[in-house]
Amino acid sequence: MSQLSGEILSKISQFGQVYFFDTIDSTQLTTRKLAKAISLNEHYGIQAIVIANQQTKGFGRFGRYWYSPRQGLYFSLLVNLVQDDTPLTLWTLYSAKVIADVLEKVSTVPMHLKWPNDIVFMDSNCDFYKVGGILTETFGRNTFITKSDKRIVIMGIGLNINQTDFPLDLPQATSLKLIRMKTKQINADFNLMEILYDILLTLSDSLISYRHQPKTEILQQIKHKSCVIGKRLKVSRRHKTINGTAIDIDEQGRLILRTEIGRIITIDAGEVFAIQ
Ligand code: BTN
């Protein structure tokens, strides 16, 4: 992260303990270890932030590798969702929406959510290009609620910001810089640290409003940013592909599909890999 400065780091530390690395295997792995090692307070919200300039073993959902050269933003947040029992899928979708809003604001390029956790740019043909992804993990089988009601979540955020090329096996990947070059003919780099600060500021505020706002309103905001509703999709779920039209996202953050034979299917985890 080239624009790292003491000033920015100390500003970031208002959001929680900050751990910064130049090169690391994965901020997610480090945060998992940290979660066991540090004592967390009882407050709702972000507790620690682990940031790296680059990752050698960054990974995403389904254990897929996450391309992490210096030009991107990679960080994991240790979050205490004390006494919040809302479904994690909804919470993750909302966090993705907040991050997409920040990226949209700094780039002035429209960003969308691709259920369940991708931040994408969509062109006029409805082809989507992935700018970012979120990996939310809890401890234990389902959630991790300790005696003191803590519910500890690790949210790993990978954002393609200033990359100008990607490996051939990532044809859907793009960066904020590439999109802005294409759509606005602006070639300048983004300031990674400023984006990070903006995200943390917005996210910590939004997580407070998430607690107090009616979930129907939260869901409305998510749906407004989503690029899948009303579209014909191919969704992979547990090694199977389901074709159907996305008709809604429910209050738990699940995707509701109507298949080609009219059957309604509720999908709690999976991946959308084609939008028509
Ligand atoms: C996905 O789209 O599958 C989620 C990708 C999450 C990648 C981030 S980068 C920071 C953190 N460290 C990791 O190893 N993974 C997450």
C-alpha cells in the first residue's frame, strides 16, 4: 500500500486495533489466530483490522485463491456482533452494499452486488466483472456465541483497485482503475489508504444503523444495489447448477429463484456464475 503514512494508520486505529503487514500469507489466517490470542471487549462493532500490502496465500469462498498483488486492498476485520442474531448472510450482504457504495463514491462508476458477496461492475450487456469479494467466517459450527454473548465474525475483504492486469484464469476480474480507464478515460491510480479509511468510517457507522434500522429497510437497500433480481441466472449450489429467474432476496439474505419449470427454490449459499 504505497500511500501508507503514520497519519492514516493512526486515523484508522480509531476503529480498532490495527495490524499492518507488507507481505503476509493471508490477513484472514492472521485474524483467525488473532481472534484466539487477543482479549476482545464487549462492544458491538469492529475490534481489530489486519491489513497487508500483498498476500501470498489469499483465499476466497470455496477455498479459491484470491489474487493479491500490491495494487489491491486486502484486509480482514474482527467484528463483535454482540447480541445480534440476524442472519450472517444478510449482514454480509449489507456490508458488501456499504463497501460498494464507497467504491462507487470514490470512482463515480456504478457498482452492484452480485449475490451473495461480490461487488461487481456490470456492462450494458449484463456481463459482470468482479471488483471485490467478501469472505465472512464465524467460529465453531455455526456462530460463535461465548458466555458473554459475543458473536465473533471475521470479515475478509479483497478489493481490486489499481491492478491493470489479471491472470488468464480470472477472466471475470477487473479493477476500479481499469473500469474508470474504460468508462471515463481517467488513468490515475486511486489512493488505497484513503479508500480503506473511507470504508472503515462508513462501515463502522453503518453497522450501528444496521442494528437499529428495521430489517425491511436494510433489505430494500440491498435489493436496490443488487444486479441479480429479475434476471435469469445460473447458480451453483452444492456441486449442482440451478437455472432460474431471481425473484427476490428474503429477510435472511437468501436468494429466491423460480426455476424454468416454475418451482420456487430458496438458496442460502451458492454462487451466481451467469446473468442473462
Ligand atoms: C470471495 O470473493 O470469494 C471472497 C474473497 C475474499 C478475499 C479477502 S482478501 C483479504 C482476506 N484475506 C484472505 O485471504 N481472503 C480475504
